[in-house]
Amino acid sequence: MDFHPVTRERWADLKAVFGEKGAYGGCWCMFWRLERSEYKAQSGEDHKRVMQTLVEANHVPGLIAYVDGVPAAWCAIAPRDDMIALEKSRILKRIDDQPVWSITCFFVAKPYRQHGLMPQLVRAAVDYAAQQGARIIEGYPIDMQSPKLLGQKLNTYAGYMGIAAAFRAVGFEEVGRASETQLIMRFYVEE
């Protein structure tokens, strides 16, 4: 498995991972990047154009995982400041004024689901952010071990922000809670 930042040269690979529908119903990973009103007013094609504009402007929005050279999965990683809706979220408020990079989204193409890719994506995102100078990386996963979700299976897109077990496997620690089932977790890069 290889991981690469999404650059202009890899735009076609991102399209291959997201498919015709643009990942989760045409989101194109714009949910946290745009003002909420702007996101709602746009179509999936609009979201695709905005993502393509970011990529073509050399603004890396995340990583693609390749399995045997085939684009298989996506992980959004960027400075939290770049995530307009996340910055304004009432639920996922900043816990302090430290600069952080945020992992906000995962998408795995159908043939590669249920193969344990998420912890590897989290590790690759941490490594990438650290290479860019990040000292704190944050994630906002759901905790399938919480009393409310214990024993349930993940369905639909509920785990698009990740699963807490995958973050724990990489060394993230809980630093807050957005709800009974959604955590705020951090990884601190050693200097």
C-alpha cells in the first residue's frame, strides 16, 4: 500500500476513488471546507469543481491510498483553519488555541472496504501532517465502543470521520467529546 498527497497529477485518481457520485452523495469532501450555507446551496458538480480548483492550485486536500497501484481510499487532512465549517462548528469546537491539523473524512472504494485500511490511512495522514510541520493532529471519530453503539455494525456513511479504534491504534488520545458517541482525539508529534 502506498499513500500520496492529492496533487494536480493525481486528480484522476481522486475521481476514481470517489466515483461518479463524488463519494458521499456528491460531497467531494467539501462538507467541512465550505460555509454551511454555501455547501447546501451547491450541487455535487459544484463541489467537484471546488475540489478540483483546490487541487489545481496546489492546495493538498488530503491523501489517496493505493493498493497494488490502484487508487483505493481517501483521507482528508489539512490545517483546521482551512476547514471553514469545522471552525464554526458548535459541536466540534476548538478545545484550545493550539494550531492543529484535522483529519475530517475517509472514503474507501467498495472493493477495498472491510480490509482494515483506516488505521493505515490515519498513520499516513499523521506522517504527512508532521512532514508539513504539524505538531498536533486532531480527529473526530465515532466510538463504536461507546455504550450507545456497542455491538452495532457501522452502516451508511456514519463513520465518514473515522472510527475511534483506528485512531487509538495509531496513538491518538481522547481530549474531548462532541457527543456520547463522537470523540475529539489528538496525536502529538514528538519533537
